[in-house]
Amino acid sequence: MTNKVVESITQLGIEMIMLDYIEHLFDATTLRIHRDSVEWLRILLDAIQVSVIFSGLEISNKLPVHNETFASRILSRVTLSPLDEDEYDIFLQAIDSCLPFSEKSCLTDQKAAEKLYLTSGGLPGYTKEIIIKATILAFEEDRLTEWHINKACNLLNSSQNFKNRF
């Protein structure tokens, strides 16, 4: 499989690869690293000679600690902090302008924005999940309300670690 991946990357002229959800290299229950997967990634990185960006949750920062050889291939690390409230408001305004509804949504209402900020912890990724789910729920009504966001939070809460503030 490794040879096929390397061959495809070379033939396609791929210059950069981004691997998201890198935290899945850890077992979800024991938080032990999947050593075979990390070793395969290390071998692949040696063979492909292209830039690779890893992204994931905070636990991903422990990956280099568990494998020094793998760690030597990581040139730098950047931690993205949650947005502050002003940045978050701008983020919500940008999203609101792109939603497929004929009228403005509740995303920019101060009360709703504050609840969404508290629910997501200011993390754009969590916010995106909430808004996608809420937009699907609201699509038939052609408007996004706090009810849709609340319902989306409740649905996501059952499968993820959201603290619903709605």
C-alpha cells in the first residue's frame, strides 16, 4: 500500500498534504498511541518528500513525545487558540452572509452570539458543526432561528462534548 501511495503522490505532482483529525492516532479510550500507524506515517513521510501539515485536537501535541523518530520530522508546531469575542462576532457575521436564507439569521444577535460563543468555547470548528446542523434543520423554513441552533446543539450534544447554552 505504501508504494501505491508514494507512486500516486509522485505521479500527481502533489506538493503538500494536510492530515486532519490526527488525534485518531491515539486510542480513544486508553489514549495509547497506535504505534503501527505512526511508524507507517514516518515511513511514508520519508518516502514522499513533500510538505505535510498535521492538525488535530490538543492531544495531538503528545504525538512527538511518543515517537522521537517521528518527532524529528516535525519542523514546527502552531497552536490555534479559540477566537476572542470580537473575532467570533466577525466570524459569525461572515458565516451569516453566506447562509442560504432569504433573511438574516439570528447569528449576529448579541444574545444568540454570546450563547453560541459559550457553547463552542470560541472554536470555529465546533461552531461550524452547530451551524451546519442548524442550517439543515432550518432549510425548509428559509430562516435560521435560535430554536434551530438549540435543536442542533441538543443533537450534537448526544454525540460530542458540547455544553448547550441555549
